[in-house]
Amino acid sequence: MKEFGKAFGEAAYKVASKMGGTKSQGKCALAVGDALSMVMGEQVAKQYRGNAWTWISKVKMSNLWRFLKQSKDTTNLPAGSLVIWNKQPTHPYGHIEVADGNGHLCSDFIRSDKLALYRNNPDNIIPLLFVPAELQLQNVGDNLPAKVRVIASALNIREHAGMDAKIVGQYKKGDIVTIWAIETKCTTQWGKNSKGFFCLFNERESFVEHV
């Protein structure tokens, strides 16, 4: 499986193309949920389904994305990023869309990331931007050795890179760990130091963050 962000962005574009093309159908949250289901399965997608604005609290607690900023500038977002507009009187369900990484924002329709969503935005609602959590570690391999902080409740140290490898130790949440080398297997990235190998992130979640 390819990186989550790229896969999600591609899925969102496909769903939007089929559902509405360039014309809104009023089903943005359904479309984004369907795209997520295509990539992660319905068991994951159903945890987020609901009206567009209800995704905000769920995404803030998610391991798939991290909050970037609140901004009207939605250009050049990484593939798989979410743009979520809170509810307002003229749009009581809010709006949610996915960046495909190619200049498009996709929901139940496709639009340019350079154009404003609402011509009429009397409450001056500014969208929340979330990027795939995997991106927080995408450049760690270029700056080794690197220090990261464990954000999982516990992180197993293994003899080699693989979930079936023997566990030889464990880091606790909050521990600062030095990475000497990186090994990538499919969608899982592993760090290595003198103690052994430990998982940095997979397609579902991240276990460490930059210090």
C-alpha cells in the first residue's frame, strides 16, 4: 500500500469525479467518508462519518492527521490533507474536502484549491487544515542521527524491523529516543539504535514525534 496521504488523495479525487464532477451534490461528508473507506476500510471510516462539522472533533483526536493551522489559504496542501469548515447559519452542516496534492480539493465535487469556497461567508468562517500525521516524520531520514519523542503509551523495541520480531525492550510515553538509521517496510517505517528496532509510524498512526 502506498503512503496514506497519497492514497487518500487519489481516492477522494475518484469519488468526487464519480459523484459530482465539478458540481456540488450536498454530500461532502459522505464522499470523504467513502474515500477514507476505500483506503482504510469501513471499520475505520465509520468512526468519522457524520455531518462535515462533526469531523473536526474526531480528526483532532485521530492518529491519521495532525492539526496544521486555521487559514483561508488552502493552496498547495499535501495529498490527503483535510480542509474542514465549521457550521454557520448559511451552511449548517459545514463542509469538508480533501487535498489531492495536484491543486484540487475534493469532496462530492472537485474544485481548485486557489478559489474561495463560499462567495457568501457572512460569519467569516475560516477552515481548519489538517495534514497526514505521517508527514511529521517524512524527512527524519535526511537528518540522522535524530531525536524523537514517544507519543504511544508504550513502544516495543525489537531484534529487527518487523512486528513478528522478538521484543527485547520497551520505551515509555514521553521518552526521548535517538534514531541512528531508518528502515522502511511497505507502509511501516522503523527506527534503529543501539537497543534495537522500533516502529515510527504505519499507515494508521504515528508512534513518535519530532523533538
